[in-house]
Amino acid sequence: MSFDAVAYAHEELVPRLRALCTLAESDEAPDQQRFFAAVLAGIESAREPDDLADPFLQLSMSAFQGFRFGPATDLLLDELLALAGRLAETLAIGPGERN
């Protein structure tokens, strides 16, 4: 059975992105909420691993948006970035090289 990157992204990243959107909304940070909602929409609409490239790129640029994150958002974003990074590394490995 092969690794399904899209299913993994939907299972692991989507719930965390939804939580980030909720935190941004409760922190009254509409720019953050829109930013994370756009990343969320990109991952939710992904059907092929290549579809994840743009949302991952956007997510990786979150530190350069000028946002001020609260502690809860900061922790959740760090977790999300780590998971997305591991997934990106897995996608960079050829299918025959994966365990």
C-alpha cells in the first residue's frame, strides 16, 4: 500500500488549519483568518500531491506576512509547519525510495 499524501494532508493538516482560522477569528485578526482560510481551501481542494505545492508554499510564507501571533496560534502554527515540512520531504522522495 502506497502513502497517500493528499489523504494525509486532509487528515492531519486540515483540522489544524481550521483551528488556526478559529483562533484568528477569536483574536479578531481578520487578515490572519483570511490567510489561513486560503491555505485551508487549497489543501481541501487538493486531489493530487502536486496540488499541495501552492498551499504549502503559502503556509511556509506565514512568517513573512507581518502577523503577530498569540502563544496558542504560535504553537499550533509551529506544529502545522513541522507536519507540512515532513510531508513535503516525503513527497520529494521518489515513490520507490519510500519505506
